[in-house]
Amino acid sequence: MAPRSSPATRTTVYRLDDVAELALAIRDKYRDSDAFTTRATTVDGREALLVSGAMLTERVSWASTVRALTSLDVTLGNTTSAAVLLIRRGEDGAWALSYGMGFQLLDQSVVDSAFGQRIAVRVADPASLSSLTRTTLDQRARTDRLSIPGGDHLRGFGAGDFGELVTRLVAEAEIPALTAGEQPIRIRGAAALSVPLGKRPDRLVVDLDRLDEILDLPADPQLAMLEQLVAIKNAPELVDELEQALDAALDAPASARLGLSWPHERIDENGTPSSFRITGLRRRRPPAQDGVPDLAAVLAAVGEGDRPLSRLRKLQIQLFGDPAGDDAVSPVIPGDRWVSFEVDRDGKRYCFHDGRWYLMDERYAEKLRRQVTAIFAGASPVALPDWPAGHDEKDYNELAAREIGGVCLDRRLIRTDTHPRGIEACDVLDRSGTLVHVKNLDGSAAGSHLIGQALVSADALLYDEQARAALRARVIERGGDPDHLPDRVHTVVLGLARTGKKVTADSLFTFTQVTLARGVNQLEGRGVRVLIAPIDRRTATDAQ
């Protein structure tokens, strides 16, 4: 007996906002292209629009490389099919069902970038998470994707830490209201939602309406922590005030809580990027740039002038799998989706991420503040001296080593097979074997760098015999007593200074608080104590 055909089929669906006309959800490039057709239709009585066609490449990007190597021509091209079915949702919203490379056709500025993830935290079985992508809100903007094929609870992924945005999760779920019925289904939630939806027009429309209803439900208590940031909607005056602050930050990035945000879930899974192109403000199409974008590249493209945020939003950034910039592995992503920013207003903390504003959950912010305050409350075993005016970091580290009877190892790198370019074990090693790292915090990036340095050093010295041997050689070379080296790293002291005022938990940028809390959790999980030693850094006026 032949198996019964399922009434549902797996579909990739996007939720669109602010779409007065369905055609405006399609990028101009494809809406005006002869290679694509746009046809008005209906789906179970709902206004709909089908856009379909093929992306043509007359000559593959690697043909010139082959010719250079062999003197033989390769006359091959590519044809990539793409389609999007737009279905009206309410007065000014829409659903977009993507087929093939259809995601390339959508104007990303109208895509609800957290739709799939918001559905998932409401319907997923908390014990069946099989993949999770998280982005850290620190200066590195690190994104990682973790997979446990057999499924696990959130705790099995080590997720829910400070400064994390979960942007994609895969899990099992039971959604009886959908056509797929009561049997467990696998859902993938990010900017888009991948889920079985009805094959018939009437069932499809019912399923889409059910998805909207699910968004009104509370998140599962075990997954609610994944929604630690709340989107700001219907508050134009507040948004205008926040965007003025972001304008000022873009003009003076060194003095603001501003960082690069990698829009990982808009890049899909079409390959590893090796180049990028930034367009939008210049008439001429620039060549592709090698590597991947960083904050400096984005800000350089923004340039100078009135309303930098408006200029940022006009930028378009696309990633490519080849150096020439022919093989696209991402859609064209608006420039504002690449920047993160934080600002405090009226006792509340607001975050700009992926082109949208969020209010940070008060419980999350309070939990972060309490942990950082507790870290500062610990008593450092090392009493570091004041930082004299006119001393740079090298001078101060030499002074500190003399004052505490330690060894100055500032800029004395140790090299191993794992770290062939070298790492700094610490700035000063004291007689008890405590590793002291020192930094003048002139910005959140400096704090993040210090904590990252401490993590890398401790990890190497805990688990790499080459690193321990290299550190011993450095101590002897600097005239220190190798007997002061511990058998195992036990204590790390972070000496934090800031010109003109003492560093406290509350004075740290949030980006640095996040990195500090995460770093301390990691090191203490390995049996290493982390303590703070605030340093008084004198000004020239103090010295007079």
C-alpha cells in the first residue's frame, strides 16, 4: 500500500512589515528586470503576488583563473532559479514564501528579522533543541552555531549567558493547529521560519493566520531567557531621540558604545565569504574588498555629513564567495544591519541591533550589574601602585613589578605550536604566581582586549605544556625566580585604570561588563579566581 501523501510541505516563510504595496517588498533590481516576471494573483481570496525568474551569470567567476593557468577558455555560465510568493497580511503586512534563491529578491528592510526565532521560543520542546546560533553583544560581535543532533535542554548548549542574542534555533515542536497535525515536526527559526505548511490554498492561509496567533502567546518559561531584548514598536518620538544619539555615536565612535554586529542569519548557508562590496552612496560600483567587513570599513563608507544614520541606511553590503565579487553568498544587506549601539535614557537601556531598537530586559540588566559588582567586591591579593602622570603602559608595568617584587613580562610574548605568533602570558607575574594584566580603559574595546588576553593566557597555561615551558624561560630571561611559577594557574588579577577617576563596576561600558562577566564565568569554571585591582591613574594636575 502506497504511503499516504502529507497535506503539508516544508516551506520557508518570512513575515514582512510596512508593505503598503506588495511589489515594494521586492528589490528594485529584480522588480525592474526582464529576467523576472511579476504576476498578481490571489491565494484563497487574499491579495497575492508571484515574482519568479532566473539569475543569469554568462561566465563563471573562476574562468579567468583557469585561463591563466591553462591558456584554455572556459565558456560556462550559471542559471539560478528564484521565486517569492507574497500574500497579504492585514492592512500593511505580508507573508513571503521563498523558493530557490528567493530570499535574494526580498527588500531586507521590511523583513521581521526575529520572526522565526520568536515562533520557535513559543512552540519548541525545550528538551529537543538540536541547533542554536548566538551572537555576543561585545566588541568582537562573535557568532557561533552549536549543534547537538540528539537534542538537549538549553543548559546543554551553555546558552543564556550575558550579552547573547540567540538568532536561530532548531528544535522539535508539536503545533496541532497547523495542517501538519499533532505529530512532532522539526522547525528552524531565525529571520525566516522553516516549517511544514498546508499545500492547499485554504489550508496555507489558515496556517499563516495561526502563526500570527502564536506570536501573541507568551514564550515557553524555559526558553524565555532567549528574549532578553524587547523590540520597540509604535514609539516614534522615542525612536527619534535614540536615533539622534546614534547619529552622534557614528560621528564620534571612539567615545560611544558602538560596535560591529554580524547579521549572520541574513547570510543563509550558501558558502564561506571571502570578499565583500559596499555600495549605495557612490555612483560608481566599487570593486570587492578582500576579507569580511569590519566596523572601520563600514564607518569609512558612511563618511562625513549630516544625519550619518541616514547615510548608513543607504549603504548596501553584500558578501561573496570569490575575491572578484561575482559569487554572492548573501543577499544585499542594509548598512544599519551591521552596527550595534547602546544608550541609556530615563534609567533604561536601549540597544540598536540588526537595524531595530530594543529595550534591554530590566531583570537581565540587573543580573549583569549584580555580577559585575560582586566581581569588583573581591579583595585582590596584589596591591598595585598608583599610575603616575606621564607614564605609558610599559612604564607603569615596570613600576608595578618593582613595587610588588614581581617580574615584568609586558610585551614578552610566549610562542607555542597553538600560538605561533605569540601571546602575552601577563603584564606582571607576582611572587605568589598570580598573573596580573593591566589596562588603561580608554574605551570598551580596551577592556574587552584585556579580558580576552587573560582568557587566552590562562587557557594556554592550564592545558599546554609548551606554554608553561615558554613562560618559565621568559621569567628566567627577565631575572625572575622560576620557583614563583605555580604548578597550575590559580589567580588572575585585572588591574584597571582610567585617567582622572577610579574604575568601578558602574563606570564600565556595558560592552565591557558583558565581556567581564562572561570571561570571569569561563575562568572560574576552570578553577581560576579572577579579581579586580582598580588603579588610581593620576592626571598632570594631580602631579602639581
